[in-house]
Amino acid sequence: MGTTAAEIKKRAEELRGQITADRRHLHQIPEIGMDLPGTADYIRRRLDEMGIPWKNCGGDLPEKVTKDFVEAGFPRMERAVGITAVIGHGSPCILLRADMDALPIREDNDLDFKSENGWGHMCGHDSHVAMLLGAAQILKEREDSLKGTVKLVFQPGEETGAGARVLVENGLLENPKVDAAFGIHVQSVTKTGELGYAVGVNSASLDTFIVKIKGSGGHSSQPQLCIDPLMIMNQIYQAVNLLATREADPAATVALTCGVAKGGTAVNIIPDEAELHIGVRTLDVQAAEHLTKRIPELIDHYVKAWRGDYDMTVFHTPCTYSDEKLCRELVPFAEEILGRENVSQIPPMTGTEDFGYITKEVPGMFAFIGAGQPGNAPLHNPHMVLDEDVLPLGAALHAYTAISWLDLQG
């Protein structure tokens, strides 16, 4: 059975109807968070139909992790369930990843297959799953000729910033041991079929601090009898914003935002509590390490200086890193599928992608594939729509990249 780029593209095009059906079904049943029962059941059923053995990856979440996510505004999540599948045998092993969770956004599109449950696949993860299922069919048909192993992972919780971390902690990269990893993400504002990748740091880290400040409330006419959590919150707000301008290298891209600042019920009441959410994104690893050390110090000192107390919940998602050597190996395969003129190096994105937990452990490459055109609604928008012509292209890209990389290692 042929394995040239043209033959893989031809087979992916033959599978267009099934890949599209997979995407549209998943689009109608979006689920958010770490445990996605309807989505996972559908993926398992499709893998069974293709004769591909699968395993669940993940498990129960520690109670603290569950509580931390509730504090961050997510629904209560008690377990994380991903799915892995293996095609081929022996070493080396390349991992292909598709995230599968949706967003708490109500879709506002006129589609026959639009979501009606109040959530939406407005980041395109439904297409990622469909493309990987298409690649799975192509790879399974060529399993006997694979010069190693392809490991597929369907990952929950990317939008939480920690889904990949939970799976890695639960053995994602073992049995078989993964030697390289490849992932792609659709872009609705980029022309369909264009691929962009960054070498080195590929996406920003995200560090989140949720601070609940505890004071002692009372009447506004007697502030001396109170500990004002709103004043403490205001001082922390100013201090952390100044920190980014005075202790981070100006050459480092740092975006610090306090997206939540709340407390109080009336003008004449000093409240008992206030809450501040601080988010820091940066493409500079050194800046991230410094700021994530200093922000908790500032919080602690300001709260204690004004005799308050606090609870703090912290989330960390690292930069995604595309290995230079792996990029040199994989880019020619992408050019064969998409055309050399459609593959280019781009600056890293300032958004965050939890594929970084995988690229911390093994050489990886992450790329963005166009699924629309400039002027379209962007990702995370209720009007976001994808060009489904990207689906067979993405399936072919996954399959051909895996086959060719294994051949290259031999």
C-alpha cells in the first residue's frame, strides 16, 4: 500500500466523508473540562470500528486539584479521562495529539450541526479529533509497513491548561516510551492549508494566581476597627503591575492582567473579603520564573503589612517548545502534503497551549494549520466557523508525518 505524500493525500480525500461526519457529530455534543463522557465514548467506538486497541489515560483527580479548578470558575471535575491508541510495533515511537474539550461559549452560528447545549467547539478541537481519527484509519491500513510505533492521544482539559499535565503524570509518555511528539491546531483566520510553525518557544506560558483576601469588615465610619480587604487588594493590584515593568527585562514579552477584582456590597460597608485574579503570560522562561517567585512574595507581604490573611490558588502552564532538530526533520513532510509555498516559520503565539507539558519531556513540534481566511471570526468567538476542507489535509499531515519520521529514523 502506497505511502507517498500523493497517495496519503488521496486516501485522506477518500475518507473526507467519514472525517467530516466525525467532526460534525462531535461539534454537536461539546463537553468542557477533564471528563468528557460523550466525546470519549464516540472516539472509543470509532477506534473499535477501525480495529485499533485503545486505553484510557488519566484517572481520579486529587481533591485539592478539583477544588482549585472550582475556585478558577470551572465546573467540579473529579477525574480526567484521555484515550491513547497504539498502531505499529517497536521503537521508535512518535506521539500524535488531538485535544478534545470545548469551551463554555454558546455557539451563535447558522449551521445544521451547531451545538445546542450551551457550550461550543469554538477552538476547533472537534476538528483536531476528526483529523486524528482520519489519520488513524490511514495508519492502521499501513500498520505492517510502519518502522516503529505511532501513539495517538485524545486529550481532555486543554482549555484548563492542565489536561496534558495530568495525562503525562499518569504515564502518557510510557508503554510504549515516546521519542517525539507532533501536534497541530486549526486557525480560522488563516487561509486553509497554510501551515505556520515557530522554532524554539512556540507559545506563552501562563501563570495564574487566584487570591482571596480576608479582612475584618465593619461600618465605613469606623475604619480603625476594620481590616479593609479592598484596600489590600488595590495595593496588590498596583504592585504586581509595577513588578512587570520594573523586574522583567523590557525585551521579554510579558502580559500581566488582573482579570478579576471584586468585593463589597455597599458604599458604607467595609467587607470581610475581596478577591483578585492575576494572570501572567510570557514567552521568556527566565521572566516567567522570576515573576512566579516574586508575585507570591508581594502578595504575602502586602496582606501581612495590613494585618490581613489570604488563601491563594496557583496554576502554571509552561511554554510549548518546538525542538529545532525535530522541526528540520518534519517540515519537509509538511511541505510535501501542503506545498512548500504554504509552509512557513512564524513568530510564537502569545496565547498558551498545554502541549508544553509534553514538549518539556520529549522533543516536540507544534504547528498551526489554516482553516479559513483573514477576516473570519477568530478562535474563542461564538461566531467562529471552520472550512472543513482542512479536515482531509490535517489527517494526511498527521499520517504522513508519522510514517515518514519513522522511516527517517530507520
